[in-house]
Amino acid sequence: MLLFIVLALVLLNNFSERNNSSKINKAIHSIYDDRLIAESYIFRYLNNSHQIIELIDEPSLLGTEKLEEIRNRLANVREINGFFEQTTLTNLEKTDYLELKRLYFEINQAVLDGNLEQAKNIAKETLGILELLSEIQLTEAKNQIQEINRLNSSITLNSHFEIAVLIIIGVWIQGLVFASNTLKGGKPQQDPSLN
């Protein structure tokens, strides 16, 4: 019976550790794929927004050159959109991302209408949305790290519990062995003539 308890305990702990390890791996991949990579896309958005603002303010460029360069930046933004949409987004991220896409669409419309001042003002608005998206990345990464720490604590607690139960069962088995020797009457008497 005690051997069965030991085997069951070891198997249950093994399954629990495998499950927790799988969850930890998933959390680590989520931090990388959905937070760090997304943060790099946000940085690229931010860079394009700043470049649009700088291009509009650049006095040495002709109007047609400015428009062409701004269109190139907006093409970069559309490319980033494709990548950013492949990450896992929270509901708040989806809302902010849709607002960001709308603002870039309005920048494109303002550029097509030749209203560069309006395009510049809208580009400045994107900076605030990008800051919000960046804060979400940090918050979600912290949440994932807390989940990893919780899982690690669970693994440690399970291991300590398993060791404690094994020690108790070991002491119990040792007590049974000593008790069985006592019931047999201790050591068998040897024939004194054999000395």
C-alpha cells in the first residue's frame, strides 16, 4: 500500500510539473512573440510618425518630394500593420490599434488632399496612441512574468510536499520493519556450542 502511495505521488507530481512547464513555456513565448516583437513594431510606427512630422517641417524639400517621402512612410506603416496584426492583441490593444490605423488613414487622406498641416497634426496624435500601446506591452509582460513566478512557486511547493510525504512514508516503513523484528522476538538465539 505504501509503495502504491509513493508511486502515485511521484506520478502526480511528474504530471503536474509537466503541465506547469508547458504553461511556463507558453508564457515565455507570449512575452517574446506578443510583447517584445510587438514593442519593436510600435518603435517602427513611432519612427515613421516622427519622420512624417519632420518631412512636413523640412523647408528644403519641394512639395512633390515631401509628398513622395510621406507616401513612402505610409507604405512602411501599412507593412507594419500586417506584422502587428499577427501578434495576439488584448481587447484594449485592439481598440487602440484600430484608432491608430484610423489616424494613419486620415494622414493619408490629408496628404492626398494636399493638407500637410492637418497630416502633421494627425501624426502628432499617433504618438499618444503609440505610447498607450507601449504601456500595454509593459503591463502584459509584467502579468506574464507574475504568472511564471506563480507557476514556479507551485512547482517548488509540490516538490517540497512530495519530499515531505516521502520522508514520512520512509519513517513509517522503517517503523514497520522495527516493529516486525520486535514481534518475532528480537534476534534468534544461537546455539552456544557453535562458539
